[in-house]
Amino acid sequence: MKFILACATTAVLSSPALCADYVITKEKHTDRATVMGKEQPAKDSKEVTWIGKDHMRVEDGDKVTIVRLDLKKLYMLDTKAKTSSTVDLPVDMKKYLPEEMAPMMEQMFSKMTVTVTPTKETKKVKDWETTKYTMTMTLPMGGSMDQEMWVAKDAGGKREGWQELYAAIMSANPVRAGMIDEMKKIEGVPVVVERTQKMMGAEIKSRETVVSIEEKEAAEGFYDVPKDYTDKPFDPMAEMQMGGPGGPGGRGPRGG
């Protein structure tokens, strides 16, 4: 009996650590820019990513993206409008595009190129030892995007499965879907990302900085769609234009 009680006590004491998820909090800043003659003010925001064994939740303002690999589903929530869109995993973009548009999209994105290059340059960021990676990308409708990433191998503890979770988010955006294989070269968590995007004669600079990585236990139902949300059909074109899940300048760290 004493042995059973001891085992039960150990299980209770250890369960929070077993159930805890990693929580990555990131500050994001985009410089002021002029695009097609229209002034876009500078913008600051915060993004919080929760990562578990087979689930992920990314909170960015009133937009929330949930990955449930156990259900083979990806959910995109608008917390302000109380709507949700459901995407089956793995993503088959042809299911969500008009039939006449699919061949055009395939041809357009076949011209996109992405190259991730690790370097030997290192520096300390907060308490993390980081290595510099660069990424160059040609956009399908003209323009380019360059990223400089400082990646920490010692951040985020055990990261098994993170690559698959982030790949699920990226695959729901036509632009980022073509980046998945190259991004797998990144070994660790990008804790600083500096990005320059050139499009339609404009140059947009942005920066993302991880401010904390901690372990927390999520509340029950945290990775589910609220019951009072209204279903909204998934529109990949709208997500691409808004920089939706994994869109240009979108989701950050990934596991190595």
C-alpha cells in the first residue's frame, strides 16, 4: 500500500511537467513604409506560440491558428468575429481553390525560389548562444524577401515534432508552402529574425525577437475551437494577402 501511495504521489507531483507545453513569446515590429503610394504606419505587436506533443496554438492579435496533428486538422480562428475555418491535414490546396484557378496558381508558385544558408557566424542573444542563418526568396508575383536569422540550439528544450507542427501551419499559405523543405535546414529556434521584403517598388523592413521561452500547462479546451464560433470556409487567397498562417513575415521559430 505504501508503494502504491508513493507511486500515486510521484505521478501527481510530476504530472504538470509531463503535461506542460512550451510557450514562446515574441515581439514583432514593422517599420513605416509607402506601398503603391499609400503610407503604412509602423506597427508593433506580440505573438504567443504554445507547443505540445502533437498540437500547437499561435496567437497573433485577434488571429489564432491551432494545429491538431492528432485530429489531422488545422483551425484558423478570428476571436473578434468569432469565426473559425477548418483545413484538413495534409493540406490539399486544390480542395479550397476554384477549379479554374488551381493550374494558374501551380504555375505561378512553381517560379518561386527559396534558399536557406547556415553560416559560421555566432553571437550571444540574451542567454542563448546563436548561429546566423540567411534566407533568400523570390516571390511569385515579383519582388523578393531576405531574412537574417539568429538561431539558438539550446532554446526550447526537447523539440521533437516541432518541424511537423510548423510545416502544417506553413502549408496553409500558398507562399510559405514552398519554403517548408528549406526551413528544415534550421537547427534550433530563431530568436531574432530581421526581414526585408521588396515588392512593387517598396521596401518593408521588420524584426521579430523572442523575449521568453517557458513551460506552462494549458487550460482544458485550449486547443479546441470554441463552441460558439461560426464556421467560415477557408480562403487560401485571403490568407495569403493578409500574411495569414505562415504568410510572408509570418510564423517564427521552428524545431531542429
